Amino acid sequence: MHTLLDLPIVGDRRGSKFMMCVVDVCNKVAREFFPPEVNIGKRISNRAEELGLIVRPIVDMNIMSPPLTKNDVDFVVKTLRRAIEMTMDDLLSKGLWSQDG
């Protein structure tokens, strides 16, 4: 999960054993969250589902549980990365986020 930290809107990743969470931020340096109307957690969740991964959106977080094998974890991280990248493209195209913060 630490490999997701290079994405501009991933402010943190948390987890313990069978529960993992990605925290989504608008500005990583300032740790500023997206406005509630952007519904970032749900946007990423929708994209992840399109790619075959179910994650639970809670406001600015995406929660996954449980990854059981290394292959499962690799699939989760790869698919979540793609879902986040697709969401960033959507946000940029709609003027809801700027990579410059």
C-alpha cells in the first residue's frame, strides 16, 4: 500500500492485518481534504468497481478488507492505483482539482 503514496491525491495509507485504508486529499502538503460535494471516496470506489475491486468509501477514505494473499494485495494495490489515476483525470477534466494544489 505504501506504493500508492506517490499519487498526488493519496495523503496517507493505514492498515492493520485484515483492514487497509487509503486517505484521499486534495493537497498532500497542506493535508487539505476535498470539499464534501466532490465525494472523492465514492468517485474512487466507483472506478475501482469498474475495474473489479470493491472498496468501501467513507468520506475521504477507501477501506478494503481482507486481502488474504500477496497476489490479492498486489491486485488491490494495482487496481486501486488505476482507479485513483482515472479519478484524478476526471477531477482535472471537470475543474474540481489541480495538481498544483
